[in-house]
Amino acid sequence: MNGYALTKNRNKEKAVCIVSGGLDSICTAAYIKKQNYELYLISFLYGQKSLQEIKKAKEFAKIFGVKDHKIIDISFMKHLYGKTNVLTFDNKKRLPTSFQYDIVVPIRNAIFITIAAAWAMSIGAKLVGYGAHSGDKNYPDCRPEFVRSITDTLNMAEIDGIKLGVREKIQVWSPAIDGLDKSDLLKKGYEILGNLIFKTWSCYSNGAKKASGNSKEKIKIQFLHCGKCESCINRRNAFNIARIEDKTRYAR
């Protein structure tokens, strides 16, 4: 490692990566794995409307052949968040098509990273990764200065153990640290995963249901990206900028 940047790992060290099953986090996990890290994944149930992302996270854990995949239930946070954001609050308000601050879940990444760091320090992992990129400027806990600050704080919280050699000093890393935006990250992910990348789930909703088959066959229910929320729109734009044909299935 060189400072906060991610470089090729020569020693097959362990890395914990936070994944939601979305485009950014899965591309980040794939990129970390390619740098020769032994990959561990962690996902969170925090009261979000979209549970498709957890399903996708499980699928990619198998695809990556990870050492372990933890799914942490902190859905009680939904009750603490109350009406602060549209991702956890159950109402009939239409999901925004462009950024509004009610998309921001209070210190969500800080909570995720702290829990992931506790696991990392417990298994001797030196890296905690998550999928924030340089285009996530509207989200305070996606910015590089936040990453540097929380890295220092978490290591300070275990400084005695680090000095005694019973804990490893950790590095928190995100694509934003290396100046990668969403389309840059997408290109790297596509190089590694190919069309598997279209199995990721970006939609803020739990998806639009679509039935297929007929009365003589077993009816299959598929979930399509809504195609209207800010996250779906950002996904479409990233494929367009990266000049990769978007094979995601949208409801509209």
C-alpha cells in the first residue's frame, strides 16, 4: 500500500469489503480481489426498502468465492432514522429522480465502516473497502477527507492493541481515494466481471415485478430496476459515459 491509495498486494493479505449488491460496491469488491487480497464481504440490513440488494450481494459472494460473507441485521436503525430519509421511511412519496438531501441516510457509511473495521481487526484484515467514488460529492461520508478521518479514528480506538501486536492497523479505502468516478469504476468492474455486472442491483426501490410464463408453465416473477429513481438514472449515465451497452432490465 502507498499511503491511502490501493496498490497490488504482494502478500495475499485479508480485506473486508462492504457490499450492498449494487454496481459501485460490487465493482469495488472485484477490483480489491484482483489486487490479490483474500476477500471477505459484509452487507447490512439497515431498514432499507430495497432488499433485492442483499439477494444480489449473496449471489456475488458465491461468484467471488469469498472466505466469508456476513449479513448484519441493524434494521433497528430504521426506527432511529424516523422520517429523515426516503430510503428507510415507509411512505408513498415518490423516490427522487435527482439528488435531494432526503436521500442521505444519516452517517450510514460511518456505521457500516465501524462495524466492518471491528470484524477486520478480529480476523487480522488490514483493509476495509467500500464503494464510494469521486462522483459521490453530495454525500459527506463518501468524501476522501472522511475516509482519512475515520481511518485515523478507528486505528486510534485500538492503538494499544496495535502497539502490542495483537491488532492490525487498518486502512479504509474507496475508489474516491484513487480519484475514480462511477464510470471509471464501472470500466474496471466490467473488465473483471463482464456481463455478470448486469446482475448488480442499483434501484432505491425493491423493484418493479414482472411475471413471465403462462398457465401451462410455472409463473416466474422477475424484479426490474424502476428506471426512474436517482440511482437508476446514475446507473444508466455511467454505462453511457463508459460506452458499455447497458443490458440492465428497467421497468421504463
